[in-house]
Amino acid sequence: MSPGGGQGSGLGTRWLHVGAAVAVAFAATGYFAGLRAPEMPARPVASDPHAQRAERAPSYSELREQRRGANARMYEGALESLAEAPFPVKPLPMATPEQRAQAVAVRQDHRAYDGAPPTIPHEIDQREVPGCLACHGEGMKLGNRVAPKISHPPYQSCTQCHVVGDSPRPLVQYQDRPGNGFVGLASAGRGERAWPGAPPTMPHPTLMRDDCTSCHGPRALPGLRTSHPERQNCQQCHGSSARLDQRAGGAGGPDLAMEARP
């Protein structure tokens, strides 16, 4: 073999070894790259229209209690947007005797007896929990109808004391009322005054009547509305009447059960 032919054969073998080494290096790189964990795609942000697909599927209990979708909050604030602006807290004109007599007559129409919880003058669905506080929580005026503010702290079951005036069943007119001979107390009228011009005493107990503005505030009937709603502490001037608080007996009976003694 000639010297030139030997050199050519050695050069070819060397290039063959280099190619084999490169192939082994690529194979090893691909093998170890396949052992690594695949990279997960980034979680879509809230602005992505497809982000809802990545949320956790809610349970049936969550679907029953939560509102979802574009109209989930469509009723929030609906009543507040319909309510009229609150009455200005400023001195008001004194009520006339005719206005007071009309207000007392309207008040008696919504009570079974004097001092009883007022009845509900509209229909409610008694198969569900009524949302009484939506209108009566802070008081509201819609057109010519006024929903007075509750005079006591909010309780869970409003219909335990307040019943529908016309129908005890939901959305049904019920006229067959059982006979009842119960006679409640007669109204004591106005509170007494220590002297002419003095603040009158309260002619009723204060139990469940913590908020005087419920019946005597700016939203009340004109005959019962106070002329000075800007004064906040009512019992600073108007005290309770022990004589009227202790009265007992039915209508036409004795007005007092015991007299206040020193």
C-alpha cells in the first residue's frame, strides 16, 4: 500500500469516529431531556375570556346557595334605587287634632288590640323567609307608600308576631274567621303633662319600642309625627308613665290596676 493511500484510510476512520461521537452525544441529550417533567402551560389570567374553564367546578350545595353568571347581582340595590330621598331632619309643623284622630284610626286598623304587633298590610309568601328588612330595616318611601322603620332590634322570624292582615295563607283570601270574644285594652290616649306646656309622658310601655322615630319620626303619619325630629334623645324630656304602664283590664273596665305609690 502506498503512503498516500494509508493516510487517506486513516483520515476516513477518524471522521467516522467523530460522527459516531456526535450521534451518541445527540442521543444522550435527547434521552436526558425526555426524563425531565414537562412544563405546564401558564394559568390563564382573569381577563382571559377562557379563564372560567380553568376554575374549580362548584358542588351542588354551592350552586344552590350562590348566584353565578352575568346577572348574579342584578337585584342588589334595586330597592335602594327606587326609594325616595330621606326626609330632611328639621322642625316640622304641629299636627292638628283632625290629623291625630285620623292617624290613631289608621293605627287601630292594623292591630288586633291596643298594644298588639301591627299586622302586615300586604301579601307575603309564607312558604319562604320574607325579606322584611329590605324595606323596614331602615325605613323606605316608595311613591305614596311608606314602610316604617322597625322600632325594635331585628329578629329572625318577623311573622312570629306580625301576621298577614287579610289572609293567613299565601296569596289566598281567607274570610272564614273563627269566633273570638277577646277584648283588648282600650287606648289610653295622650300622655299626661306635669303642667301646661310640659313634655307629655309616653302613654305606652317602651318594650319593643326602642326607636321612637318608627312611629313619630319624619316618615310617620302626620298625626303622630313629632314637630322636632332633629332632637335625638327622646326620653330626656318624655318619661314613662308608671300609672299607664301598670294599667290592666279590658275595654270598658277599670283603667288602672294599681296606683303609683311613693
